[in-house]
Amino acid sequence: MKELAKQAASLAAAVCFAVSSGTAFAAVPLSLSESVDMALSRDESIAAAEAKKNTAKWRLSAARRASGFTFGWRSNARRIGGVDYQMRREQYRLGLTDDAYERSFTNSLSAEFPLYTGGRIENTIEARHHGLSAADLTLENAKQTVKYQTVEAYYNVLQRKNLVDVAQSAVQTSDKQLALISAQFSEGAVARSDVLQMQVQLANYRQNLVTAEGALAVAKRTLLTYVGLPRETDIETTDAFAYAPFVMELPDCVAYALENRPDAAAAVYTAKQAESQKEAAKAGYRPTLSAVASKSIADEKAFRHERSEAWEAGLSLSWSFFDNMVTDANVHAAKSEADQAQAEAELLLRNVRLQTESAYLRMKAAEENIQSAAEAVEQAEKRYMIAEVRYQEGVDILLAVTDAQEKLTQARTNYYTALYDYNLNKAALEKAMGVPVDMDVPRYVAARDEGKSEPSALEEASLHAEMAQKETPDGDRTGEEE
């Protein structure tokens, strides 16, 4: 995958240079796998998910460091004046005191180590661990989403190309028919109404072609946006629709989705994070104990200690046993957030099941339509050939020919639409099931449950990411047509 990503980046760079320099070049060949790799390497939503992961990582680091030593230094430099100072100066002049300084410098160093915080630090660290795990899974979900969006955009280009081909075929056939009928009219073999009727049909087919070409141009622009190529780039898709059976049954798909969907797993970690934050909020009910040490010096000169020098070390215990119910309110708020996160996780699991079932059933419906649509195309072609021969022999009217051509055009459109629906819903099913891009979600969750750190779990879950991306759960290649 990394090699493909490098190739995709090189292709994008070459195209951008050619467009910016005004160099003329042929249409850029672009496969589905190249499109996906290019989109994964530059999509903003993935960059945002990576930034969110970095935020979670640094928050975890901050929570961990809160459990260690803290050191502080405080320094004051003051000039002294006023009535008291004047009296001290007079006493000094009379020899009654030897303390007549007019400047004061004080410095103090302090150190503190938390021994007991009522569970605040421990639960905060645990919450940040869960937050980082959720961020790892959210990043994987962002990649899966970008992959599906790119596949959808690529398939839209393929479908629009097929519809343009159908429209061009209809125009070419009608053009030939009009030429033939015009020749027959010149010989007096057919009525002028037949010529007019064919001219009207040809105009309609040409209008359909213009509409189809416009839709193709929009689909190409959409794909160019996802893959990050200049909008002026002319691309030529190298893949085509094909039918490859999906052999998994619906219950197996649902079970796979419930185990592998990264956003569902992330929601579970978010719920755990909220639960830990609730426990951290309860620390306000409890006292805190810290080991403390400090040293201070003072003099009329900076960093001297002739006036005073002292140090102290020991324990510091504090307990706000009544804070006007602030802690109680914070605990109730955290509990509500935990309940919300748990409900959202359960809702997402329900939606995962629904999305998987819906995509599977739509895919199966399109699969059944493929065979019937293919048979309809074959029958429509035969009917058109018969109608054309009967018209040329004067046995039938032109209306039978135009009607047969219309049915043939519609049958071809239906066939390509069925192929499109099948492949697109198959891709939607793989997205709903959580077919991995870079992370094996069950492996990641298992590693975290074993107590491994997030980087270690991510490394272990990424060992088979390349193989998992190339193959769907039933052994078919993901994002590539056979």
C-alpha cells in the first residue's frame, strides 16, 4: 500500500506540474486503487482526525505528568520606604538597631509530590487513555469513510461513462436510420411524416447525450476533488464494472460489523472515558495529601541570605469538606455525560446493524436485477433487429422501429444501472461492516484489553493492515474489479 501511495503521490505531482506549466498531455489513466490511495494521502478529514489524535496524546501526557514532582521558584525585589522605615533609620543612627535596610530581596524554592488525590489523577489518566484509543479508532473510521467516498465518486464516473456510451449509440443508430429514411423518401418509398418523426427522435437522443456528457463532467470534477488533482485534469478511468458474487450471508455480515466497526469501538471507549471522568469528579469529596519541601532566603542584596534562611519539609493535607455543593453538581454533570455517551454507543451499534442490513439487501436486489437486465438487453436487441427488417420490407410502420430502439436504449441503461447499484452497494456494505484500511479493530481492542499501550496496540493491529485492505472478509478484493 505504501508503494501505491508513493506512486499516486508521484502521479499527482506530475499532473499538477503539467497543468501549472500549461504543458499539453493526454488524459491521465486512473485506476480505482490509485484513486483511493491518492485520496487517503491528502484528505482534510483524515488530517483533522490525526490532529485530534495528537491532541488526545498530549492530554494523556499532561495527565501522567500531573502525578509527578512539581518544582517552583518565587523571587521578590522591593524597595522599602514610609514612616516605619524612617523610624528604623533613626534607630539605626542612634545605635539602637543594626537593621536599617532599604531594599528587600527574597527567594524561595518549593517542591511538591502528590501522594493521594482521591482518585482524581488516576481516573483522569485512565480517561485520557480511553480518549486516545477512541482517537485511534476515529482516525481509522475517517480513512474508511474517505475510501468509500472515493469509490463512490469513481463508480459515478464509470456509470456516467456507460450512460454516455448508451446515449451515443442511440444517436448514431438514429442518425443512420434518418439517412436511410431520407433516401427512401427521396425515392417516394416512405411518407414525409416518417422523416419528421425520425428527426424528432434524433433530436431527443442528442439532447439526452448532452445531458449525459454534462453529468459525466460533474462526476469527473467530483472525483478530481477527492483525489486532489487539478480540476482542469482530463482523466481516463481504467477500471470497469464487473460482477463478483459476495458470498457472506447477512448474519455473518452483521456479526463482522459489530466486531469491526471502528466508530462503534470508538464510541465504547468514549463511554469508558466519560465513566472515568465521573470517577475523577468524585475526588472532590475526598482529601488530598502531598509531600512538600521548601527553602527560602532573604537579604537586602539579591540571592544573599544574611537576613533570613529557612527550610521545611513534610506533608500537606487539605480537605474541602464543604464547597457549597460544587463537587456534587460536577459529579451529577459527569454522570449525565457518561449516561449520554453510553446511550450514543448503544444507538451507534443499532445503526451499525441497520446500515449493514440495508446495504446487504440493496446489494442483493441489484444482484438479481443484473441477470434480468442482461436478458432484457438481449431480447431488446433481437426485437429491434426484427422491427428494422419489417419496416424496410414495408411490413410494419416506423413507430415499431422507434419504439424498439427506445426499449433497447432503456434496457441498456437498466443493465448498467443494475451493475452500478450492485457494485456501489457492495462498497457501502464493506463500509458498513468496517472492512479495514490500516487497522484491524478487533486486534487493537484485544491488545488494549491486555493492558498494552496505545502505540503498541496500534502497531500490533497494523501488522496485517495491508492484507486486510486487499481482501474483503469473503476473500474478494476490495475496491478492485476482477
